[in-house]
Amino acid sequence: MSGDAAVEDLLRSLAPQVLGVLVRRHGDFDTAEDAVQEALLAAAVQWPAEGVPGNPRGWLVTVAARRMADQVRSDQARRRREAAEALAGEPLAPAADAGAAAGRDDTLTLLYLCCHPALSGASQVALTLRAVGGLTTAQIAHAFLVPEATMAQRISRAKQKIKAAGATFRMPPGPERGRRLGAVLQVLYLIFNEGYTATEGPELHRQDLSGEAIRLARAVRAQLPGNGEVAGLLALMLLTDARRAARTAPDGELIPLAEQDRSLWDRASLEEGLALVAEVLPHGPVGPYQLQAAIAAVHAEAARAEDTDWPQILGLYRMLHRTSPNPMVSLNHAVATAMVKGPRAGLELLEGLEGDERLARHHRLEAVRAHLLELAGELPAAAQSYRTAAQRTASLPERRYLEGRADRLAAARAR
């Protein structure tokens, strides 16, 4: 990894921690986020040339706090009270991150703050992805299947609502924490997914995001060790992330699940994930994360792709479709149906999704259609669907894979 890339990874991992410190101290979410962005930009310019400071987190806190104080002071009369509060707090010196709170990680508290009950569920998830996950507005919009402008407005309104609600930067008490848990888990799931399969850019993975999602899921589980859905989400992440090393060839080409070298799967993550599934499934009601973890466990237990227990997976997807219907579950349900009942049965299910506006321009619908058409032997139609899917994705590895499949089918037909 180059020096610039290492600095970029470090800054990405520190950003939510630094934002948490400033929000805890000063309470102004919007101004704090702007100040953190300026500090990150300064670090991105200085650190590659001058070296990473001994306490990078403290450096960022100090610079961001100074930027925040400058912003507050410059807002003149109506912001003088905020300026006084900002300057009357802890000293904005190089030791700003030292003392009793040194090393304190406010990311989990920030996560719960973003899931404030004043916000709608969708706004909670969007704001947390922006503040904690560090995703761009475009990436969040892609995850929600909405236009970027719509998502930008949603995030802006969410910040304003948190400020108007007078939210304080503290971990909510037990009952309130429980009410926010669903949004917290959804946030972590989306952050993990963005890290496991980036929606745009030259790399398939963003390990910093998937690793942070796993870390935060562990922190939530430490608070709620008896919650089956928390354990299910952590298990799902571990079982999925275990395949990461086998998902790409040395040249970066994407390798689908059925073609992966399973000896490259991370055994420690697999064993931990399988143990969690075995622990939580027999007890209490089964939620969507537990069901998805159970599906991942069936894949993990198959030594070869042809050993996969597809009837069991199909049964689990039917349960998941009843308990938590959404377009992506429907797509996976169609694949499982095709593996058990034949590709025609899967293609029939896809026909019912064509009118869903959330999937109308999404590449995964065409990618699944192409796969099932290929299984059905309709190679020209499959090649066309692969090319359509390639045009719709902003991920370069996925685009190369889809175009490669189309080219191979065209070459096979020409022979």
C-alpha cells in the first residue's frame, strides 16, 4: 500500500471518532462536521509530505476544534454565545485530546445520536452512513435506490431536526437505546455492504468500512449479549467477510461465489460466525438478520459449490421474504428458486420485479436476469443483459466482470 493510500485509510478510520469528540464537546453537529472535513483536508495535504504525527487523532481534534472556533467567531453577533461556549471549553492546544478522555472512542455514541427518534428511519440510516460510515451522498443514495439530490436534502434536514430537538451527546438510557436499535443495525448492515462491495470506484472492497461495521457490531453485542438479531447481524458480517480473499483474482477480476477457491476463506471468521448462528437460532423469534446469517452459514458449510444445500436456502429465503420483503431479497429468492426448480422458474419471479421503481435502473436486476438466462441456455439474451448490467454499475470490478461474461458468451456462440 502506498503512503498516500495508508494516510487515506487512517483518515477514513479516524473521521467518525474526531466528529464524535467535537459533537460531544460543542453540540453543533453541522458545524462540527464542516470543521472535521477541513481538518481531514489539511491532514491529506500535510501528512504525506511531513509525516503522520505521533498522535494523529489528537492532531485532527485540535485542528478541527480550531476550525470550529474560527467558524463560530466569524458568525458575528448572533453566534457570539456559541463562540464563547466553544472557546470556554477544553483548551484548543496540541493536548486537546489528552486527559481523562484520551483514547475515548465516541463512535458508538455518535451512532446512537444519528438514530435519534426525531428522525424518520430512513433519515437515521442516511445520516449515520454520512457521519459514522463516511460514505458520500452518492453512495448513500445508491444504497437507498433514490436520486442523489433527494438524499442530500434528507441528510440536511436530519441534521437540522437533531439540532432543533436539543439532542445531547450521550449514550441513551436502556429503553431508548432499545427503540433505536433497529436503525442502528440497519446502518451497520449498509456500511458493511458498502465495504464488502463498493458501489463505485476501482476497488471491489473497502475493507475500512466493512471492518468498522464489524467493530461496531461487536460493540453493540457487548452491550446486548442476549439479543438474537445483534448476534445474527454480527454472524452475517463475519460469514460474508470470510470470503473476501477469494472474491478477486490477482489482477483484480471479480470471482463469483460458485467459482471461488474456498480454501482461501478465512476459517477463524467462519467458525466464529457459525458458532453465533448455532447459538441464537434455536432461541426465541427469528429475525431477518438471523435468517440471512443462516443462509450464509449454509454456503459456508458446503465444501464445494455443488455441495450447497439449495433447497434449505430456498426455504430460508421464503421465510425472509415473508418477514422482511425488499427487492434484493426478491432477487436472491429468484436465484435460489432457479437453483432448485430450474432457471425458468427463477426468470418468472423476475418478471414480477420489473415494475418495481427501486430496481428499474439497478444493475443487479439485469445481472441476475443474465445469470438465469445463461443457465437456461439463452446465450444471446444473456450476453445483452450482462452488457446492460455493466452499463448501470459504477463499480469498475463489477463492470469488468459483467462485460467479460458478455464477451465470453458472444465468443462461445461464434465458435
